[in-house]
Amino acid sequence: DVATRAHEFVESVLKPKHLKPAPPHADWNYLVDISTKWYRNYFYFSATYCSPGPSALAPSFETPFARLEYVGDQQFHLSYMRHTGQWWELYTALSVEACLQAISDESHFMP
């Protein structure tokens, strides 16, 4: 149920809001996709970036930007990935709908 709702949310809200056409003559990383996946009791939102520059280590890379941790009774803790590479929990015991709303509205969860 969570994966289905999140997929619909990514397709209808996040992708239209954040995905833009590739810039002409791009030398910098740019967002090309947003995806989701379960891993153990965590549900991740990830962004895939294209690295077109001549010094790029790889043609693309993926980075997670939001994480829902299932804590039981249809409740989740919501975290974002800090610039330090560590997860920072902002909310506890939210419903799926409240988590998706926070990801949509708050700048901490931008891909």
C-alpha cells in the first residue's frame, strides 16, 4: 500500500514539480528521475542525477533524499538526508499521507 501511494505521489507531484528538460550544453549535474524502494523497515525516496561534465566519475548517480521508517500501526518516522550524509529525523509517528504532504511541502525534502 505504501509503495503504491508513493509511486502515484512521485508520478503526479514530485516529477512534475522537480524534473525539468535537460539543459543545453550541460556541464553540471541535473535531475533526471525520482524513484522509491523498500529496504528492511525503511522506505526511501531517491533522486537520480545525470553527470555530463568531462570530469564526471560516472554518467549518473543516485542519492536518497527522504526516508520513512515503519514503526508499527501504520505510523512512520520521517527523515531527510543532511549534507553530512546522515539521516535527520524531523517527524515521528506520522501517517503515510502526512509524510507525503511533508515531502511535497517542505524544503528539507527537495531532491
